[in-house]
Amino acid sequence: MFKVIRFKCLLLLNIICIITIYGCSNVPKNVSEKSENGSFTIEMRMEKKLKQGPNKVVLFLSDVDDHAVTDAEISIKPWMPSMGHGVMWIPKITEKGNGIYDALIMLNMGGHWELQMEIKKDAVSDKLVMNFPEVEGEKKK
């Protein structure tokens, strides 16, 4: 009897692990990058993976000492390296306070995209690139 209960518990644990690993694979993770000179770190949080069309993301900007950076200028240039082009729409970035910035980014097709960012705060200016190799394109009907 104990062996049967133990077997069922192990089986249930394995099923939960498989569901957790594979069932949640489409849930995006936070992406965090340090700028080229190490002046800033941007953490990007997404409700969903980037896709063709409008994408709402939240940026958390911090300095080298991990303090929130406010009143910074952030520009984002979506770039598709394989096609050698960006997008016509300039991403809209809105500061929310305490180092938090909302961004609306339009991507016109699926594929590999880079988000090339430039950050300026007072006399400090730095750049970083975030790579998204698998942006989902529009599904054909």
C-alpha cells in the first residue's frame, strides 16, 4: 500500500514539473541588460512575449549603485538585423516615477529584433542593445 501511494505521489510531482516547465514556456521572463559603459541597467518586464504589432513593456532604470534613475531620456530604436531596417513608428516612452518607464513599441513583422536603447541622464549618456530572436509574426488564416 505504501509503495502505491509513494508511486502516485512521485507521478503527480513529475506531472506538475512537466506542466510547470513546458506549460509556462510562453510566459516571458524579465530581460535585464547593463549599458555598454556600465552606467545604467534596464530591466524590461513584459506581460506577453514580443509580437508583431503593438507591445506594451515596463522599463526599470537604475544606476551603477542600483538606485532608481528618474528624469532620464530613454530612446528605443527597434532594429531587424537580418532585414537591415527598423520601424516607422517611434516608440512612445512615458516616465511613471521612481525609475519606472512605460513604453509602447510597434514591430511590423515577426523574426529577430533588437531594441537599441540610448539613455541620457544629466551629463551621463550610454547605450545598450536587447536581443529578441523569436518575435512572433502574424498568424496566417
